[in-house]
Amino acid sequence: MEQHCPHCNARLFADGRIDPRAFGEDPRAPRVEHAGALAYVTCPACAQPVRVEAAVTETGTAYVVSHDRK
């Protein structure tokens, strides 16, 4: 499942989630930034921040694009 930027519809990441342990493997992969309790990635196409939320997986914690617009 691909994840897309809600601002410009560019593909953020293809596997549906970002695994924090995978960072550094692919220099083009978005990195999760934290601002207080919020987490976000910067869209590589439009440079807008996109909110993400933690999701527990069988291999640990990953991140998916948040559908909460608040």
C-alpha cells in the first residue's frame, strides 16, 4: 500500500509504513521528525510536513500517514 502526500499527492513511501530501524538504508527515505507529541515527515516533492502516527507491527513500531487533520 503506497502512502501519498495529502498536499501534492506525491508518493512518500511505498510499503505503507516507515520503519524507524530502516533509516539510513535508503538516503531518499523520509525521516520522522518530532515536534512535541506530533510526528511528521517532510514530503520530498513539495517540502510540506505530513503528519504521521506510530503503528505497532510484528517487528516493532512503524509510522503511517495520519488521517487526523487536527
